[in-house]
Amino acid sequence: MKKRIVHSFLVGLLAVGILTACSQEGSTTEDETNTNEDGTVTITTARTLDDGTVFKDGEDVHDNVVTRWAEEELGIKFVTEWTQPNDEQFNTQLRLMMSSGEKLPDVFQVNDTAIKADLLSSGLVMPVDEAIETYASPRLKQLFEQFPQAFYPSTKDGVRYGIPRFSGGNGSDTLLWIRQDWLDKFDLEPPTTLEELEHIMDVFVNEDPNETGKNDTIGITFAAGDYGFRGGNIADSSWVFGAFGDFVPGAWSKGDDGSLVYGSIQPSMKDGLAKIHEWYEKGYLATDFAILSAGDAQESFISGRSGIMAAPPWAHGYPIGEMAQVVPDAIVKPFPHVSGPNGQAGRRGEGYVVGSFLFNKDFEHMDKFFEYWDAIYGYTFGESDYFEYGLFEGYDYVMEDGEPVYDHAQFEEITGEEVVDPGRYFLPTNVPTIPFEMYSLLEEFHETGREPETGYEAGLAGRDPDYIEAAAIVNRQNDLRIINEFNGPPTPTMVSRSEHLERMEDELFVDIIYGNKPLDAFDQFVEEWRQSGGEAITEEVNEWYESVQQ
């Protein structure tokens, strides 16, 4: 059922995994894990390090403004033992270490639920319940208590083993991005219902909005080549299904009896499939949308051939921002999701966590970890002993005449250097997040125009107005969120049958939309899905769900 979110300002949180390099960059001796002679404590870690993390000249993952701050202010010397460029290679190195019996880092972030489950069963990582109770600050405890679901992926037999690396809560939830210049061209009002949206798509397809004299436009951009209809946020179509019921494809949601049911087999899917089939027949969709990845599908919008695309607020920068180079006169604006025939609306909702921080079973300094975690979360919470105006002067802001300057152009004019994001150097590989806080603040700035009061708020308030408006729209529609309640490891039957079941689902959905099979073929698919392992998976998912809530 739709997940209704009640937002409140919490605080403190955790930070996130770290480390990863293509090779060992210096293993730590047993003595180094103890308190050093100068009173500092060494904590080893590993992390992903992608191209988005930019260091100033002379700095790197081992020595930068964050590592120096942690050592000087908190007495923590972080040693990054290895890095990898992405999660896949990071997970591979973790598995190699586990199989060879090599010592794991003290703290590291794991996003993959399967390897996380293996680590929890291995005896190599420590439970964290006692450490939370003993060392977590009150505001961190409050945060953990508000989002208990964030611990589910790292819970085994009722025991918590990981500290959540929270997501933005709704940061990747979608809304509609529409060509405002095309709406204006035909004196069209923004849509609020599927019926109004269909009229707009019909105009966009048949009235030559790009003035080429050719039949070369589509009404809306969809992508089903990555995960079928089960996931993704660029060119998302989940909201079409959400307009007819409380379920979206691929998500395990609560049914009427409170148990988890699989969205793709619910009766309301037929209404969504029928509607998308209708749009396909009318030429509103690209003929090959079923095989297009999000990266390929978005090109129709960027190039000016499509008038509508669902995507998160951050898509305003990329990919939508690329349109300015291709269609300089295009004007794209954000709009809320539309409602269905019965006034219902829904969208796929982002989960609460990105990953979990796990700890070596022999790690002895959880007190220092939580001191660090609370310190960096203080910036996000707006109550910090260390980050009054921003993170670090000369990186994300600069002082001029006693006032902080955040504007990138002014920063570069004053310093002669580009702005650098030091939040990337933290263990979470970014500024730590509190679910729903960022978009709530952006909605407040958009609605009230109030001035920011902290460095964190100033960084948000200075963003592009269209992005802020989009975030406000998403936050106002939080009651539409339909989230995947299952965030545990693959169940035994999933391991053996998911590939077959997902292929069967993808083929059936596309066949119905393309008109290769009648709508009633959905009913037979549901029975085949149940008999081919789906029934067993449903039982296993609910056994897991009951176990993590103990």
C-alpha cells in the first residue's frame, strides 16, 4: 500500500562506506589498530572512489582536508587500505578477502544485499546494538528510531549488524518534466489528470511542435530496457500504474492483510498495461522503448523529439540540462504527477538506505566512530561544532569581508580556483543525509522565501530555481510514494528462479503493450508466476519481513 511518510527533523546519522582501490595500498599492522602514542586512534577503511570525487592539488584519499580535520579535531587517523572505482569491483575484492581469510578493514560500506548477508553469516562482522546504545548521541538514536526499516538489510536473527547509510528518502522520486514552450505554443494548461495528459501528448505528436514539417515527435519518453518496468528513475513509467492502484511493478508492498505482495501480479497492473498499450497504438511512445536503456531513451527528450519525461529533480542538471546545447530555445519545467480515473495517483518511492556500514568483529573503537558520525551529521542537522558556514573554507565556500560566499562564480573570481566538494571525502562518500530533510528544506525555501540559516541550508538555497521547484513538488507528493518494502538479501528461491520470472514478466508486459497478446494474457501470467516459484518467493519474503521486525 502507499507508504505515507511523516517528516521530522532528526539528526545525527551515520556515515558510510569507504574504501576501494585496485590494489592493496598499505595494510595495517595489528599495533596500528590501537591508540597511537600521540593519543590518536587509527581506523582502517576501504571505499569506492569514482571520477566524481575531485581532490585539490596535493591531496588524495589518504591526505585531504577531511582526514586532517578528523585527526586534528577528533583524534582519529583514517587509513584507507584500498579503493575500487565502483560497487561491482568493491564487492569482488570483499569476496576475495573473505575467501582467503584476509583481515577486513575496521569499517566499510556495503550496498549489495547478497554479500551483506554473507558477511552477517560469516562471523567476521560485529553486532552494533550495544554500541548504538552506549556510544550513539541522542540525535543519532532519534534518527535510528524514526527509520527502523533502514536497519532491515543488516539485521539477522533479530540482531542489527550495520549502521545505515541513509538515502535522501525521496531524493530520486520522480515528477513530470514537460516542454513549457510547447505548452505555450498551443495554449495548453499543465495536466492534472491522465486524460489531460493524453490531450497534451496528442498535440505534441500530431501538431508539429518542433516545426520541422515532419512526423518526428513522440508524446512521452519511456525506458524499459534496463529493468523492464521494475525500476529506474529516468524515463520512469511507474506513475502510470500508480494512477490505478497501490502497487507498481517490481515492488513488494503491503496487501490488505498486511503481508507483502508482489506488485507486478496485482490486478491493477492490467489497467496500467492497457493504458500504455493505448498510448503506444496512438504513437505517443517510441516504437522501440521496450529495449531502450534510460541512457538511450533520454536522448529523445534531450534532442527535442519528446515533450514529456518523468525523472527526479536532480535530472534538471543531467540529463535535461544537456538540452540547452541541442535545443537552446527549449524551456522545460517540472510538474506534479497526474491522477487516474478515480483520482488516484502513485509513484515508485526511493528506499531509505543506500547501504550499510559494517565493522570488523575485532574493531575496538566504536566510541570514536560514533563521535565522527555525530560530528559530520551535525553539518546536515544544522547544529555543528565544526561547520559554521560550510564544510571547509576554500573548498565549498570562501569568506569575503567577514561573510561566506557560496556562489560558484564568485568563489572562483575570489580564489582563482574551482569549487571542490569535500563532502565526497567523508566515509559516506558524500554529505550524510537524513531522509526527506533536503527536499523539505527546499520546499520551505520555495514556498516561504526564507533565508538560509546554516551552511548546509545555504548550499541548498543557492541551487537552480527549477531544481528547487521540482524538489518542492516531489516533497508535496510524498503521500504518493509506493516503496519496495523488501530490502533484504535474495531469498533461496529468488536465487534459482528470479531470472526466469523476471524474463517472463518483461516479455508479457511488452507483448501486451505492443499488441502481440491480449490483455487477458496477464491472468495466465499471474498463475504461471505463482507456480514457477513466485508462491515460494512470496512465503520467503514474508518470513524475512517478520524476522527483521522482531
